[in-house]
Amino acid sequence: MEQPEQNEDIAEVLEEITPDQWQVIRAAIEAEDAIGLKTALEPVHPADIADVLEQLDTDQRGNFLRLYAAEFEGEILSEIDESIRDEVIEALPPDVLAEAVRELDSDDLVDILEDLAQPERDFILRSLESEDREAVQSSMAWPEGSAGRLMQSETVTAPEHFNVGQMIDYMRAAEWLPDQFYHVILVDSEGHPTGYTTLGRVLAARREVLLSEISEDSFRTVEASEDEAEVAHLFNKYHLISMPVIDQSGRLVGVITIDDAMNVLDEELEEDILRLAGVSEESSLSDPIWDTTRGRFVWLFINLLTAIFASFVIAQFEEELEAMVALAVLMPIVASMGGNAGTQSMTVAVRALATRQLTGQNARRVLWREVVVGMLNGSAFGIIMSLVAAFWFGVPMLAMVIAMAMMVTLAAAAFAGIVLPLALDRMGVDPALASGPFVTTVTDVVGFFTFLGLASLILL
């Protein structure tokens, strides 16, 4: 039986589920009480049910799916973490899976299918109505990571000469409309989008008003082959709600909505954070131990090589270190401060590159700013460490050496933290993935060499 503290910790992760609800859910699973589980989850959002599945171990997850199969919704499947989605799909009865996927929009289906093995992908496609299957296969034909994969094929369109009354009558008479849509897209006689208007404007305008007269200025389109990260950037920059997607001939093929664009931004941010730490962007808490170990080994090995190089620099000052033990005591402080300063500048640079805030036009100004910040911080911490060193070891000249080394190291760290990500980005290498080890190497080498070099010149 779980302790109350554990229930509270898990409920914090699940956000909308209280500790008492979590305890009821666990008890229903352990007792194999399908009715009790259904009752406990009845008021719970599908996204939170997906979180519940992620918190369970493999055996509990299998029991959950067996007990809850009759109530399983497609939206739960789209919200589940990719690392366990295969497992969930394999555990669901075929008829339940087929019914669940039929509830999803084409963009959610594409997101699920592109991570599945071919047998599961074929089964899901066979489960769809022919029209839905064609829409999904059409989206899957576009390159992975493109706007074509991100879009949903379901759109609401109107001829550009329609007025409000005609549009309202058309929507009322339509046999099917998307459950949620933001814009009515205006198209010409050849299917090229020429504008769009919000549903709110349509409902607020008089019937005789032309749709083109109430179209929005924010209208812009994107080609289906465009990278999804660029699409997300456009949504963020222009505060878009939806964006029509066109093919190479300019014809409308789908629409991307803000929820999908924001998901891409979240994924890009998560990838940057993981890559800065040398961790695969696909890493998850649910991954097998061996896969996680193998994924982290490469960058740890690169870090080992750079550490050996920094140790080689230290070895050049072996006599100085033997002559004055205080150098060995203070040396890690200089390198550590440089490493932290370099990481700060590097993080700012990598994020600014990802959001297009750091460009070739403002690179010099940003570089100068960061170096000045590094020198000012280096001077401040240099003074602090000089006082500490003078009090600790009673050698005034040692205080001067560490103060100078601190200023040079922090300035070099700030320089490297900006220049290296810029250089890697210019070479087509992801700066989030490769900057860390190189910035650390520069700060360690500069810190050790400056401190020990100045000590050998001034003190010995």
C-alpha cells in the first residue's frame, strides 16, 4: 500500500488528480475493479489519464488498459508520451484501438503513426474510413518534421465571393464540420487561399457583408515542405491562431493550428535543454537502462577527452605547483567560475539563436556586451578572491595573481560562450548539441593557463 506522502508527490505530477483520487485509482487497478476505475476517471481529462498511464509500471499499465478498454478515447492516445505509446497500442484490443483512432484529427493521427513500426501503422490505417485514410497518407507523404506532417487536412473553406449569409447557410447545411476551427479560409476558383476570417467575425457581421471585407490582416500561408520549427517561429512572431498550408502550386492542402505550433516550440525548447546537457532529445524516464547509458556515453567520452587536454595544460606547471601548494588550492576556483560564466553566456546564445534573436547583424554588439559583463563580473569576483587569498595564505602578490586570472578567465568564458555557438551554427552544427564540451574546454584551459602562467611569472 502506498504511503500518503507518495500519493501527494504523484498527485503533484498529475496536477488535476488529488492524492485521494490517485489512491482510489490504484486501489481499483489492484482489485481489478473496472467499474470503480471508470467511476474514478469519469471526471478526469484525457491528458491527465495519459499522465496516470505514464506513472504506472508495465504490469500496472497492462491491467489498467484491460480494465479501462471500453472507455479508452483517442485523445488519450495522442497525449501519451512517445516512449510508452507502442506499449499501449500493443496492449489495447484491436477493436478498441480502431475505434479510438477514428476519433482523432488527421494531424494527431500522423503524429502517432510516424513513431510506430510498420505493422501497427498498417493496422491503424486499415481501421480508418477511406477519406480519413487518404488524408493521413497524404500528410505522411511530406518529409518528417515539415509543415505537411504538422497540418490537419480538415479545413473550412469558402469561395472568395461568398457573403456572410451564404457562409452561415453553408455551415448549417454541411453534413460534417471539424469539431473545432478558428478561421474560414477564402479560396479562389483554383483552390488557392486568398485570405481568412474568424468565425466570430462571420457571426457578428450582417448577412450581406462579403467575407473578403471582414478578412484578417494576419493572413499568411506556408508551404507544406517548410520546416516545422520555422512554422512555429512564425506563429510566435505574428501571434497567429491558424495558418493555411499550400502545396508547390499554391493550392490549399491543410491548416496548422496554434496548439500544434506551440507543441513544436515546447519540443524545440526541450531538445535544446537536453542537448546542452549532452542528452539525446528522445531521452525519457521510461527508457531502458541500457539505451540511456549508451545515449549518454558519447558526450561523456568527449568530456573525458577535453578534461585530459585541460590536465595536460596543468602538467606543464608541475614545478610551480610543487613549489607553492596554494596554487593547487585556488586553481579549481578559477576554472569553476570560468565554467559557470561560460555556461551562462552559452545558454543565452543558444536560446537567442533558436528564437532568431541572435543574428549576423547584431552578433558583434551581443559579443561586446557579454565580454564587458564577463570583465565586470571577473573584476568583482577577482577583488573578492584576492581578499580571501590574502587572508588565507598571507601572500599579497598571490591575491593580485588570482584577481587578474579571474578577470581574464571570466572575460574569455563570455567570449567563448557567444562565439562558439555562433561558429557552430554557421557551420550547420546544432549549437545546443556541441557547444557545451568546447566552451568547457576553453574556460578550463584559459583559466588554468592564465592563473598558473601569471603565478610562474610573478610569484616564482
